[in-house]
Amino acid sequence: MFTEASLHVTMRVDGPSVRTVLVRSTRMVQAARLFAGKQPAEVLQLLPAVFSLCGTAQALTGLAAMEKAAAIAASPAQKAARSLLLLGESVSEHGLTVARDWPLLAGAAPSLDHAKRLRHALAGLRAALYPDGDWLHLGGGQLRPDTARINTIVGQCRDTLTQLIGHDLDELMQPIAFMAWLQRESNPLLALVTNRCWQGLGAGAAFLPMPELGPPDLSARLQTDREGIYLARPDCAGRVFETGPLAHWHWHPLLTDLTDRFGTGLLTRLAARLVLLAESLREMDEHRHDLRGEPAAPLPRLDGQGLALTEAARGLLAHRVVLKEGLVGQYQILAPTEWNFHPEGALVRMLTGAPADQDLELRARLLVHALDPCVSCTVAVE
Amino acid sequence: MCMAVPSKVVAVDGQMATVEAFGQTRQTSLLMIEEDVRVGDYLVLGAGGTFAAEKVSEETALAAIDYLSQVLADGLA
């Protein structure tokens, strides 16, 4: 029986507060080992098929790792096209969260129509860039950007998000506009958080954002991780970083303003999702100007080792590959969830010591949601 | 990993489908799928399986299932 991977969070209460938080994971962190012996192209076809939520990011990170191993430099136009695909996946994922999951968490009806419109618009992005479908060709596929179609897709995303949120997303990035929007209670989850005074939930815990270029010892730790211990429980000199929208955008003016008011708690984390949406659309606009038509690149001999990092929808994603005589010799994947749901990670830090009242389970669920695991996650109180 | 098992559609009832993977059947919502879904199609489900996320080709689905079978056989699942 193949059981879907999941996370299980158990809070052990002692008197008035949570004494310990246990995180059990059934995630298959070593499954990428089985890519060994396969052709690189075969692995690149498998990656988007077996990863449900971030298939584009997984595939593009794998592609970049293989290109580094083989000393292939993708052109600026190919990089721009790949960035568009990556950002499009982030917009789709976080747009889906705001449209579907935020209302459900607050007991309101989801806005599935908006979620569907976003997905439908972005589903055409690959074909608008790589009409031959070879977006995972090493060195770059046949790039024939349909600029008008891409403009329409980005425009449709922006319009849909504006309708969903009830406010222009770019304007909302101004702290004054955001606070006014918040007071109008135009979003059921943010209204719940405000009405229950949960804006600063979890803000007392240490905030350890992932360094922009990843942990400095990442390459060395992956190379020596024969048993997969680091892949399951990563750290950097004992520190367990947090990755994701807040860690990546914590310096953004809206988020620094909210951090000043409420700390790096629940509201700031939820707002970071909106910042990521706004900034992703802005970056998509910028990358459009770097696109140009290019033929597919010729394939060189594939030997060497490469490590690639991508800021995926849920945070920093790392792939390391060793290529030997044209085949994959070793493959490792380190995903954001292993950092955020580490037994000593951000969730555990935020929940340890939390007041053990009747809302504890709901508050824990909101914090789990704010850290956005890529698998289902149960919460229990003992 | 957030690995997904492509699931084969065995029944469709309006916006709900019954899907099967590795001998396990479950219900999933088709509300997020734009394309027409029929019995015999393969779907990738989102986390938790409540909503189907994507329709995939049979070739892609079978390649993924083959790989996931290896993961299971090697005790990595």
C-alpha cells in the first residue's frame, strides 16, 4: 500500500501552556535516490509528474542542477522564461490558498471561481513560451515566446487577484492601504485574526530567516549525507532556518511595518503571502522584456556534479545531482517543509509555551497554514 | 517529499470522481479541473486529496506509478 506522505503535530500540554511539540513526518525525503542510473531526461520528465504542488519548481531546479553539473550556461532569455514559469506556479499556489483555504479556515465559503480562473490562465504559460513542449531540455528548449498571450495571462492573473482581494494588489502593498483594507474586514480569515486579536500569534518565537543564498554549508552537508539524516532534519551549525514568503520578503516595507506593529506573527505571515503574489506579478512583468526566440540547445556530454537552489512557492528548494557518463549517479532533494516543520523549526518554536486554552488547536492550525506545508498535516493536543 | 500518486478515475458523478491508486479508492472534487474528466483518465491530487489538481497523460502517469512502485519496493515510502 502506498500511503500519501503527511505531517503530524502533537502538542503536549502541562498546566496552562504547551510544554513540548512533537512533529512526526512520513515524507519520503530519500526517494530521489532512485533516480540513480536513469537518463537525465527521464528524471526531468518524472519530476513534474510525481511532485503534486510544485512540479514546475522541482523540474526547473533539477534542470538547473544538471546544467551546473554539465557546465551548461542557459541564456538570459531561457532564464527569463524559466523565471516566468516558476513565478507563475507561485502565483497559482498562493492564489489558490487565498481563494480556497483562507475562507475555509474562517468557516466561510471558498472562492473557487477565482482559484479556477487563476489556474486556467496560468495553465497556458508553458505553451506560450515553449510551444514544442520542450521546456525541460538541457541548455534550453525551443523558445518561441507569444508575447501577446503572455501579456494576457499576467493581466488575467492581476485582474482575478484584484477581484478576489477586493483591492488593487499593488496599492495594498502600501502599509496605510493595507491597514485600511484590514479594518474593512474584506477578507474572512484576516477578519477572524483581527477580531480574535491573533495578529501577533507566534511572534514571541525566534525568527531565523533562511539566508538569501541558502545555508552556507548546504553543499558540504549534502555531499556527506550518506544516510539522508540531513535531508530529513536540516540545520546550519545547530540553527534551523525558516523559509517561505516571510523569510524571503521580510525586508519588504509592508512586512517591516507589520513586524513593527505585531512582530513576525500570524498576520505578518499571512500578509507575506499577499506580498509574494504582488511581487511575483511585478517580476513576471519584468521578465517578459528579456524574452526572445531561440532554438533548442545542442546536448553536450553530461558529467560532473551540480547544486541548484530555487525560491519555490513554499521557500528554498535545493537539488543536488552527480552525473556520471551521461547517467544520474546520485540525486538529492531538500524541500522547504523539512526546514519549517523540523522538530526544532519555526512551527515548534512558535507553539512551545503557547497558552493551552480552548482555542489552542485552531491557533495551531492557523500557524501550520501560515508555514504552508506541502503535504497534509494533522494537529493534536495531549 | 510532496510526491503525488497519479490516480486513475474509476467513476465520475458530476463534480466528484472516484479514483484509484495502489489498490486504494477515494473521492476527489473536480472543481479545480478545467478539462473534461472521464473514466480511465489519470489525475494528480492536491495535498490531502480533497481536490484534484491536474489531469495527466497516461504515459506520464504510468511512468510516475512505475517510479513510485520502486520507491515502495525499496522501503523508501
